[in-house]
Amino acid sequence: MNSIDKRAIVIGGSLAGLFSGTLLRSIGWQVDIYERSARELDSRGGGVVLQADVVVAFQRAGIATDKLGVDATERYYLQKDGGIEQMPMRQTLTSWNILYRSMRRHFPDEHYHQGKVLVQVQPEGDKVTAIFTDGSRETGDLLIGADGPTSTVRQQLLPTYAPQYAGYVGYRGLVDEADLEPEAAKIFTERFVFYDFPNSHILEYVIPGENESLVPGERRFNWVWYVNYDEETELPRLLTDENGKRRDYSIPPGMMAPAVEQEMRDYANLVLAAPFKTLVAATKEPFVQSILDLGVPQMAFDRIALVGDAAFVPRPHTAASTAKAAANAISLVEALVDRRHNVPKALQEWEADQLSLGMHLWQRGRSLGDSSQFTHGKGRIEG
């Protein structure tokens, strides 16, 4: 890698920020990542369907791709009467943790800064400056807003655009293979398993274990269950954690209010197919995330770019949020190389296709959600 006299400031140290940071470094840029959380981001999230853009991004950054996930060979659709519909389909399933750790190990510690909360982005001629709450200022040739759905960068540039609640949430959980009874484990292993019922569905697949292990018996079952909640009358209670703190969009593992968690478990016992009842019961620390919609009309602002969920939040039915962040970064470095690192010209060239991609996934996710009628009818926990 030949270093060039260009510096990028990346706001946000999760997957989108790391995709951008590692790929910019691969074309010789100096890169510093600034993450608002003072704690390690490890152990956030759950399963991820591994898409081609993620593999390409890893390869271009020089990160190994041979041990990223677990292969599922088929899909199972469980029926209400206990039957099973099978469909051959090969997919690789990975985890947020393994993607994050792989890129984090590849990115120099001295250029990854935690506990840095952005206040303002300030263009200054042919440079751009980030100003943080601690009074520090960092200046570069390019600033990337990769700070997720609540992006401070987007709030400054597009103050009227914010995530909108889609009408339902995703309950999620992880279960170590060793903690699930054998009969249920046999159904869920090496498969993508679904159970559909009115206004809802639950799915499961196996992902690498806590220690990134791909060894059978050391991996994890990952599940997601979509349930409707009214935004005004039900969601506030659901998003109030065990300490009484009202969260914006999600409750992390181990922080759900006991009463809400028990209601979720009771409802699972009432409506889910038997194997999924067993899976939910075996989950020690379920968590919940609001399903959101977000789309923006602009991603490039002279020397500033919005990437990943800071720009578009597609619903998870697309299985493409992580891949979209990788695609944003791949396209960005290609445009920079094509335009000889002229940032405004490169971003202008980059924007059109990435807006098109984001809009396609945003609309596709809404269509899939609407076709499942998640936002219609009851299909939710009562009480």
C-alpha cells in the first residue's frame, strides 16, 4: 500500500465505518475513525446473511475470508400442523461479531478513537473539520458519516430526515448449540428455518460461536421474530429498559424489562411452533430492535459522504444492510481512484449509483414487510 497525502475522517466505528476505513487505507489514504461509544462495540447485534459485497470488501482490504460463516444447505418452512416444507438453498450465515472483529483487528488501534462524540461538521475550503464534545478538532480531505440511524452528520446536513418506525419490532436471541435440547437442535442445524403465521413470522439460522468458532457444538443458533406494536400506546413501554430508561430504538441483550421479557416468552408459548418455543425458552438474554425506515435524497455534500445506515435503513427482510455498507465503501474507493483522489468529483460520481441502491433496498424492504402484513391486524403481544 503506497501512502498518499490524503486524510479521511470517519465518524462511526461500527461496520459501515470499518468498511470505509479499511478500504480507504487499502488505496493509500490516512484514516482515523471516531466512535461515540467509550466501550468496545463487540457482542452487539446477532446474525448476518453473508453477501457478495462483504466478501469483496474484505478481499480488497486484505482480510481473510475463508472462515467467515456457517453454510446452510436448505430452507425449512415449518407448518402449523407439524409438517415441514423443504427448499434447497445454499447460503453462508455469519455474525455481526465476526465481521466487526475481523475488520477491527485489521485497523490500527492508534487510529481508532473511542468516546469521541461529534458536535459539528465544518467545511473549510478544500478541507473539512469535525468538532467533538471534548473540544478537539480533526481536519481532513474527506469526512464520512458512518454513524448509523441516529447520525449526527446527517442531522446537520439533512435535519428533516430521521428514521421512521415501521410498525413492528424484531425480537432477537442467541443460543449456544450446547444449550439447546437435541430434538430442536437437529431441526435448526445447517438450515435456514421459518415459521409463518398471520401478521408475523420467526426465523432461525446457525452462526459462528462467541469465540468465532465454526466447530459444530461451539456455534450459536440465531433467531429473529417480528411482532407488531402500536407506536403510541405500546412501543414506549417495550423500549423502556430494566432500569426505567427509555431507549430510542432498541434494548440490548440483558437489559429488557423483566415484565416485557416475560410477556414475550408467554406469547411465544402461545403462538409459535414447538421447535421455536424450545428455542426462545433456551434464550438467556433476548433483545429487541424497532424496525425502521430511512431514505435520504442526497449522500454527497462536497467533501462529506453519508454511508451505511446513516443514509438508508432498509428493513431486515432484504438481508442487505451490511452488504449495502460494504457496497458504499467499495464504490467510494473506486471513484476516488478513478478521479485521482479529487474528492468532490469522486463523490459526485459515486453518489448516483449509491442513491439508486439505497432507494431500491429501502423500497424492497417496505414491500416485503407490507406483503407479510406486519403492520396490519393484531399479531402482537397483548397487555
